[in-house]
Amino acid sequence: MMLNVTEVAEVISPCVKLCKIDNETGLCSGCLRTIAEITVWSKADRDTKLQIWKKIDERKLHAESN
């Protein structure tokens, strides 16, 4: 079950403290964010954070279908 982050007042960070960037995909193996997404998170506005969550959900779906 995916978290519906649009229902949360403060957007929760996707970080799960398993930080390791995969050299092939460029994604963190823990949270599935890019380095750019990780870097911008702390200063990002709500809409940007929600966009990042949407990308993470899309990446999860793509990984599950492979």
C-alpha cells in the first residue's frame, strides 16, 4: 500500500536511512530518489516534494513490472 502523501499536511521524507546510489540507475536503493532529488528535498516546497513522491511511485511500479 502506497502512502497517499497528498493527505498529509507536511510531506514526509521518503528517506529510509538505507543510502546507497546505484551506479547504473543513479537512484538511491533505499528511497529511489536521484541525487538531485535528495539534495533539493530539504528546501523544496510542498508541490515539488509531491512531484518527487509521484516519481518514486512510478519507479516502484516500473520495478515491480520488470
